[in-house]
Amino acid sequence: MNIAQSVILVTAAGSPLGKALSLHFASLGAMLALVDNHPQSLQQTLSACRAVGAPSQSFLTQYDDEQHVAEIIDNVHHHFGKIDVLVNCWLGAELPSLLGPSSVDQFSQTLIKSMTPFFIFGKMAARYMCAQSCRGVIINLAADTNCAHTAIHSGSKAMVSGLTLSWAKELAEFNIRVGGVVPLTIDCPCRNQSQNVISLPLQYEIVRSAEYIVANDYFNGRMIEAEVS
């Protein structure tokens, strides 16, 4: 797919990773639909993308339900006329300990809170692309923003990898490609007190991997593990 003049919808666009992704695609000539539920950080990303001359628009999420996300998809289509790519960012969540007294309830709530928006955006973007007969691309990204204990990191990768493979099989008949990017390593805030848990070199590798998936028409149903060499 030619990235220039493509419309790319980025979720969690106000996060450090979402902002880095948005600015990179903006520099390649894409048009950006920026989605987040934090208005201040979303506005910062919007201003940064417009500063480099990219046609960009922000869309604030307020509810995690299908109807609201469908309205956002409609608004993006109304503004840009199309959606070519969904960059679906899941920023992770801390999983409860297995032997905790209320671990089952905590696990259920964690999945509902963190995975539901991610899943809904994937579903609604895919439904839109099918309806428009669009040879679109969905990129699933996983990056933990909390302390990167092995269990949390592995859980994020496993969930996103499983969904990526499943969606790719389901959407293949509609000529919609699905790929994923996960970091192989994440800096731990116990060692680095910066709020930006994902280091800048690792952000760069994730962003370049996302670009590769969009540009490579033969990439489908696979994951890339971004690593800083």
C-alpha cells in the first residue's frame, strides 16, 4: 500500500507511542485520524502532526461501546472520505497475581477495561473496510506502560498475537491484511524513572515495523518483535 495520501486511524494517539506513530506516518504523507480518550495529550499529537503539514483531525473517545466507536468511524469517513489503515494500540494492563483472593474478578475487570476498546476498534474498522470493499490494513500493537514484569509483558504479547492471527484468517477473503508489532524488550521504570517507559530507540523500531507492514502488500497474519540491537 502506498502510505502517501492514505488515511490512517491511530488509537491511543495521545500516548508517547501513538504520537511517535502518528508523526512518522505524517512525515510520509499520510492523513491522520487521531483517536484517544485523553483530550490534552490528543491535542498535543494533533498540533504536532499539523505542524509538519499533515492533514489531521482528532476524535475524542468517551465510551467503550460499539455504537460510540461506530460513530467515530463514521465521523472519520465523513471528514476524510475513507479509512485505509487502522493502527490499533493496546497499552497493556497489569495482570493480577494468580493466587490473590479476588484474582478472577480482577482479571475479568482488567480484560474488560483494557481489551474491550482494542477489540471494538478492530471490529468496527474491519466492518467498515468490508462494507467499502477496501483493501485495508489493521496493525495491532502491544506495549505495556506499567512496570514490565515478565508475566505482564508475555500476557500482552500473547493476547495481541492471538487476535492478530485470528483476524487475519477471518478477513483474508475480504483482502484485508492484519499484522502485529510487539516489543521484544521494554525498559523497566524501576531502572528508569522517566514516564516514557518505552525507550526512544525501541519506539523507533516499533514505528518502522508498522511502516513495513503497511507498505508490504504480502505481509499478513504475522507478528514482528521489535528489538533494539
